[in-house]
Amino acid sequence: MSRIESDRWTSLHAKAREIRRSILTMIHRARSGHPGGSLSAVEIVVALYYHLMRHDPKNPRWPQRDRFILSKGHCAPVLYAVLADCGYFPKEDLETFRRPGSHLQGHPAQHKTPGVEASTGTLGLGLSTGLGMALGAKLRGDSHDYYILCGDGEVQEGQVWEAAMFGHKYRLDNVIAFIDRNYLQTDGSTEQVMPLDPLRPKWEAFGWNTYEIDGHSFEQIIGTVRHAQLQRGRPAMIIARTTKGKGVSFMENEAGWHGTPPNSEQYERAMEELSRAV
Amino acid sequence: MQYKQTRQGYVDALIELARENPLVVVLDADVAKATRTCDFEKVFPERFFNCGVQEENMMSVAAGLALEGFIPFATTFGVFASCRAADQVRNSIAYPKLNVKIAATHCGISTGGDGASHQANEDIAIMRSFPNMTVLVPGDYEEARQATRAAAAYSGPVYLRLGRDTYPVVEQIHGPFEIGKAKQLAEGRDITIITTGIMVSEGLAAARLLGGEGISAELIHMPTLKPLDEEAIVDSARRTGAVVTAEEHSIIGGLGEAVAACLAERCPVPLRRVGVRDVFGESGMAQELLTLYGLRASHIAAAARELLKGRSNALGRTA
Ligand SMILES: Cc1ncc(C[n+]2csc(CCOP(=O)(O)OP(=O)(O)O)c2C)c(N)n1
Ligand SMILES: [Mg+2]
């Protein structure tokens, strides 16, 4: 690895830690929200907004921008933290998360928040919406990309597999989707609630360019997206193995932290852990 | 005042029912911790089926279980039961009139922080419109428990509407529960207030407010929205001549419109509907949202005063 690359990873890691702190602060202050899946997706969202995507926070509707769709909308805090940090809206707005009158709703609302590309929250809709957008871009002859993040529990929804067929049929190679494969959903382990494995051959069988990576490794996320971008004729699905609650020791791999806010003592502990150097 | 969850009333009844009847089975769609069917799972793990995040599949599977003679309680949030799986409910369950019970928690604006995507304010409208569907909207923990038992005793599809928050326990509604029967909670001469679901406590408070002003309000609570107790509505409207409805639901397609249609056909009197006024909700605390969206006793009382003012003006003109 070159020196420049290793510096790059260091700065992305620092950014990821900052975003994690912001997520916890938002959820703690609102006394509601979903920490587990927000924390597991941090590296993916950070790699996209700070490295891979072409976008302009000062011009959120710039037609040539790459688009990101958070299909697992309950993890809005990770998206809001990144959008605020990028400058789509003032960071103080994060204090209004889940409050009446706020543009930062419990689940992403496209018509309310600058930088939010699609309204989600009902699981299973975002992949289809993203495919429709990607189809529109193809029709117009645009060359930007569409990044879509699904939860692993989410892909139990039948609509996701309808979308899988659609993406293949229309050869939407401007789509790079992720599954945040943290092996947990609301009621526990995905493999107990509704088994998904073997997941990779399913997506392969549906005709997607499929990868399986470490979803906390910037090197693997970025390298895989770069590889996927070179493949023509098929959409890409990156199954990103992650740890739900990543970065906070007592939240890691605990289903109970799916939709529970930390109390003040837990919040202090989490913030303390996240302030230590990596 | 004591506060309890209606969803807990549902699950407590399920556990009783399962002890009495081996045909009772429960399905959930990865929200068992939120709907509280996780408590049922602990007692009857072999009669609990977690479908994962698959509401549509769950509804048709429930239909299949009913065809095999079981009494399935398919449980998820109200938005997903009524909107996501609407086709499955309509065609797999309602059309063949199968014995499936659909239990929907997290209904209404008081779902709170999750915001508009999760606040079912249209579910009653959707479910009422399906032929063969019975719609129950209990007002508190105990009534939810009774309604669940009544749903199990009845043969046919039932939609049971429950909330997320804790809601006031209302002793006055704890009499025997009968599907299709309204409960008269107070007699009055000047106006009829009709509530459903958790709005019953606001209705009681509104009647007290109005009483303090010398307005005698009759209060009717309707835990069944379908079949509608038309006799109770018409009988009261004939005596008072004015009606206010109150529901934690859109003013479109819910209690208000059901009562309006009944009155228009059988006893036209002035009516005001208190409910969510054809808007999507937003994130917030349950209690503050009930206030923000105009679902308080003060709003019911204001609607009643407005109606009575209109009536005295009209009387003034004809006199
Ligand atoms: C259609 C639908 N059904 C149910 C829910 C409630 N719900 C919110 S998050 C969640 C579990 C999601 O698990 P997963 O996709 O694995 O997300 P993550 O682990 O990344 O948080 C459920 C069932 C929903 N939002 N939408
Ligand atoms: Mg998951």
C-alpha cells in the first residue's frame, strides 16, 4: 500500500469515528432511533460520500451527481450525520432529529431534507426506486451511478427479488447496491428469523455481479466499487459483512440495540470508547 | 390515571386463548419485540411463526393456516398490515372470508418518532372497505384484551387496531364486549360525542369540559367500526341533534365518515369530524403529536361549541 493510500485510510477512519459519535448523539438526544444498523453502515456511507461519489453539497440537485439511496431507512442517522458533515445543511439541525417540525424525520423524507434522494422507511422499496432512477438515467443517456444500501433483514421482502429480476433484465450497470450483512434484524439473528444464506449465490443466480467483502474495510469497499464500475451489462450487489453496533463494544452483535436509544450512562461510555484513537 | 399499552392487552389475551384452544397460532413479521408477540413466543414457541420482514407472505400463509382449520393471528404494524399487504388481505383473506385475525399495532399518529412512514392513519379506511372484514378499535388495555377474545370467538376475518404508546385505562368501557355494539358512557341532551379507540379518554374529558359550560354531552364509544352500530348512532342523534366524532385516524374513511354516511341516510344532523386532517404525520413524541394534530379533548369540545353555535344561529333565524 502506498503512503498516500494509507493516509487516505487514516483520514477515512477518523471520519468514520466522528460520524459514529454524531449518530449516537442524535439518537441519544431524540431518545429514539436505530443505533445498531446505523453504526454497521458507517464505513460504506463514509466511503461513498467522502471518496467514491461525485456530488456537490452546495448544489444538491446537480444533475450529474451520483445518487445514494438508503433503502434501510431506519438507519437515517448515518445518512443525516454524513449529509450534515458534508454541508448539505447545518450540523445544528441534527439536534432536531425526530422532533416535530424538523426536516430530519425518523425515516428519510426526500421532499424535506436536502441531499436525501428517496423517501424510505418501509423496507424493500429503495432498491426498486433506485432501479427506476437508474433506468431514467439510462434513458437520458446520463453516466452517473446509483448506490443503494439495503439491510440483510430487508432482503427478506419479496419486492427486493422482484427488483433483482428487473435490474438484470434492463442491464442496469449504473447500479451498485450493498447489503449490510450484519446477520441481525429486529427479532434476532437473520438465520433464525428467516434464513438468507447462502446469499451470494442467490444474487448470482438473479444475474447480478456479486461480491462479498468486509464492510468495515475502506480498502475493500472502494476497491470493489471500482471493480464493479468496470463491469458492463449487469448491476452489482456487494454483500458487505459487518458488525451491527460496530464501534461500541456493548452494542456490537447485540440485537437489542436495533432500535433502542442509549441512556445517558451508556451514551457517555459509548462516546468515551469512540474518542480513543484507533 | 393509569396508562397501559393496548398491544399488551392483545398479547396477554393471546396467551390465555392459546391455553384454551390448541388451534390458536400467531405469526409476526420481524417486529415481535415491538408488537409484543415475543411474550407469546416465550410461552408457546411451537405455535409462533416469525416470517421475517415479509408482511405479504405472512398474510397469505395465515390464509393457508385458516384453510387448514387453525385460527391464525397475523401481527405486524398497522401500515404494513393495511398498505403493504392490502392485496393479500383483500384477496387471500377477506374475499373467501377466512378465519384470519389481523392484529395491527403502531396505529395512528401516536406511533411517534418513526414518523409518517410508520404512522397508520389510513388503515381503518382501507380495512372497512373490504367486504367481510370486521374492524375492531379498542380504547385501552382491557378492551384490547376483550376485543382479542371476541375476535377469536367470531368466525371470519377481523382487523384489530392497536397502538404503540401507553394510553389511559378507562374503567367505564370495561363492561362486556360485543362485536358490533357501541357503549354509551354518558347521557346528554345537547350533543353526541362519538369516539373510537384511544380517543375515548379525550371524549370523556371533552364531555366534562362541556358540562362545566352547561352543555350536556352524550358520549358514545365505538370499539367496533364494522359492523357499525347504526342504531346507537341514530338513536342518540335523534335526541341531541348534533354529533362530533373523534378518532386517531384520517377524517377520510374512518369513524367520522362512517357516522356521516349513517346519519346522512337515516337522520341528517350537523356533524363535525375530529381526526387527522388529510395530512401525513411527522416525527415527535406520541403525546405532543396528539396535541399538534388536533386530537385532544379541547379540540373535541371546540368542535362541539362550533356546532352548537351554528345551531343556535339557525334557530335564531327560523324563530
Ligand atoms: C416493510 C417493513 N416491515 C417492517 C419494518 C420494521 N422494521 C424496521 S427495521 C427492521 C429490521 C431490519 O433489519 P435489517 O434490514 O437487517 O436492518 P439492520 O440490521 O441493518 O438495522 C424492521 C422489521 C419496516 N420498517 N418496513
Ligand atoms: Mg441486519
